[in-house]
Amino acid sequence: MPASIRLSVPVLLRAAVVLAMSGVGIPLLFAAGSQAASSDEAPFLQENDAAMTKMMADMSIRPTGDVDRDFVAMMVPHHQGAIDMAQAELRYGLNEQLRRIAQEIVVEQQQEIVAMYLARGQPLPPSTPAPDQQEPASSSAGGADAMSHHGTRMNMPSHTQKEPQ
């Protein structure tokens, strides 16, 4: 690779990061891409645009003077944005390899969010199902049973399981 190209790559990367951090390029990027996109792709592009716009807005924090706190405050929305984009791939994508990667992104980014909260000694945010998951069925009056919200039996010792009613 010629030296002039090697030198320009870091400059271009820095410019892309600055543009992305400003949030200005995101709508333009998706607007330009959506003109050539099929109508089948429109919901995917809309979800990704919304995820990136929310991520960029949520990453814009007022510094507190606590580097660790500020790092977590910026990285959690960054990771959540990756989760939201991966979920859009899972909803609309057809490539099985990319769908597996998207599933891994969801799991890994959720784990890293939890790890950051725990490292800071912060309480974990409330758990909510992903938009493409159903709400768990309400449990019986006696409390939790041995059935998952998908209706399959969990692998638990027999003395702890209740029979479905």
C-alpha cells in the first residue's frame, strides 16, 4: 500500500469518528443508503437509524469529573446501540452466519453492560425482554413454577419442580 494511502486512512478514520460523534452524518448516511434500498429493507434501515440516533444522543453526557463513571455512562448506551442494531439484524436479516454473529453481539454486549455496572458497584438496571421476545406468562398464585415462558420444562431437581396446573 502506498505511503500516501496509509497516512490518509488514520485521518479518514478520525474524521469518521468525529462525524459520528457529532451525530450529523448518521441521518445523511442512512438517507443516502435508503434511496437505493428496497421497500423490504426500509423497516431495517429505520430501526438502525433510530438505534444509532438514540445511541449518539445517550452517549453525549456532561462530564462529572469521575473518569470511571463517565466511561460507563458513555459505554452503556454504546453497547445498547449495538444490541439494538443486532436485534434488527435478527428480525430482518437472512444470512445465518450474520444472524449468529448478531446473537453473539446481543449476549456479549449485555454481559459487558452488567460487568461495567458491577465494577462500579452500581445497581443493575431492571431486566426487560427484548422487543422480539414475548412477555413471560404470569406465574401461578403459588409463585414460580418449573416451566419457562416458552412452555418447556426447565432442568431442575425433581423435588423443586411443581407440576403445571
